[in-house]
Amino acid sequence: MELGNISKPTYGPGPEAPGSSTPGLVTMAHGFLRLVQPNPLPIELINFGQPRSTFSREHIRELLLYELGFLVCVAIGVFFIILVPLVGCCFCCCRC
């Protein structure tokens, strides 16, 4: 292991991200995220220095509209979490 010149170090390029062994899955995940959330986060709506009373209904509405894709995915997920066991129970109990 060579330390080099400690008093005047030379810096090279930083470490690179390792290549993925599953590029198809990475592409699919990024495609899903771009489909669900195509817009960048509206930073001007989120100001943590403001008191809570200054957030208007319009700001909350814009943030919910920004998160609409994720909210739809959560609603579909909850629907399937409730629906699949219910349908399975009906098939199990009512086998006629």
C-alpha cells in the first residue's frame, strides 16, 4: 500500500458505482418510478422555516397532486390486501 506524498496529496476520480448484474430489473424499476412520479419535487412549497399556520389549502392540494401517483398505488395495494383474502375465503368456504 503506497501512501504517496502526504503533505501534498493528489486526488483522482472518486469511486464509481458498480455495474448492475440485473440491468433489466433496474430499467423496469426506474421506468415505474418515472411513470408514478414524472415531476420534480416542488421545493418552493416546502419551507421548514415557516410556521404551520402559513400552509394554505392550496399548498397542501399541490403537494397531494404531486404525490397522486404514489397515492393511487397505495390505494390499489390496500384494495388488493383486502380483496385477495376475502376472495380466497369465499372460494374456501363456499366450494359449491
